[in-house]
Amino acid sequence: MRWDVFTLVPEAFSWFSEQHPISEAVEKGVIDFAVHDIREFTPLNHKQVDDSPYGGGPGMVIRVDVVAAALEGVFAVAPERVREDRDVLVMSPGGRPFDDGVARELAGSGGDVVLLCGRYEGFDARVAELFACGELSVGPYVLAGGELAAMAVLEACVRKMPGVLGNMRSTVEESFSLELGGAAEYPHYTRPREYGGVRVPDVLLSGNHAEILEWRRQSAKPSRWQEGGPGRL
């Protein structure tokens, strides 16, 4: 499975690609991972990639012809055809909400994925219309660019692929999983047994696996995403 990321800030992925689970997935051959600098493909003078928006307003917009040149330069086909053989996704605040279900869907598809990371005011709308399969959003807020969002998508998907984690059970019963009904994962404890006047729950020390399982299922709680409110951090 190949993941290609297009960005104006390729250096943002230097640290990320060296960390687990991405480095593990690449080393084991589970994925191929490549980062492409959109600016290196621009047909415009002086490495220009953006322009002022039609209709006026603040900020700059990444040009559709520049993105087209980058896609064609990497995949050696017309930019409109890139999505025929892979999922091309624009990171966008207005996109499909990215959650555990979408991560499972992408991780299990077996197909290649392209993530387009905007900057400034984002991409010319024709990038999504002409070149992409869809748009993804990691939350109802605005970032300076799509790079952090792309990292979240990539890591959430890659860790679900067989052979990446040391113990794949880690991905089965975790926050937002089907096994927990989409709830946040139950609390975890380790040594010492008591700290600050708070003891580890006795059931976890009992050795009774059935009771431990029941306690964990009961202790899984609806996430604030499910509750629909911001709650207190």
C-alpha cells in the first residue's frame, strides 16, 4: 500500500516518518511512504504556487494548475486520471469527518492513498472537483495547513494494518472501536498499587478475567465526541 503526501512543507514530515508506527510499517514493507514538495513541480516563474482569490478577500489560494503539474509529475498520467487507481483526498475543514471508522475503511482497502495538504486559504476548489475522490477533516477547527491533519490520518490508518504493531490486539479494543461501541477506552493502571491516596481498583488485582473484562466494559465511557459537547479538558 502506497501513501503519497503532497505539501508545501515537506520538512514537516521528516520527524514523523522516523517515528513508530510509520517507520515500522515502512521497514516491514507494509507501506511505501513518499512526500512530495508541490513547489518543485510548479510551471510558474519564481517557484510561485499561489495567487489572490477571485472576488477579493484576504489570503492566498494554491493554484489548480500547480497541483495538476505536481500530480502529473509524480504519477506520469494526466492529473484527472490519478484518482482512477488510488484514493486522492484533500485535507479540508469542510471534508468528511475523519474517525475510527474511516481509518478502518482506508486501512482495509488495500489501495494506494494520496493526501493533498493545503496552506494559506487552501486549494482552488477545482483541485477537489477535478482531481480528488473526496475531502477529509480531522475536526471543526482551522490549522495553518493540512500537514498535521495528514499525519493524524496516516498514523491512525497505518497502525491498523496487520504486521505494524507488535500486538494487533492493541487495535481491537481501544477508544472508538466497535468492540467498545465507539466509547473511549477504559482506564489503565500500573505500579505502584497506591499513589496519592488513590488505589488501583481491586478487581484488576483479583486475577478473575471475567470480572476484569466486565469492569473494563463498564468503565468504557462515551467520548465527548459522542456526547456532543466540549466538556472540560
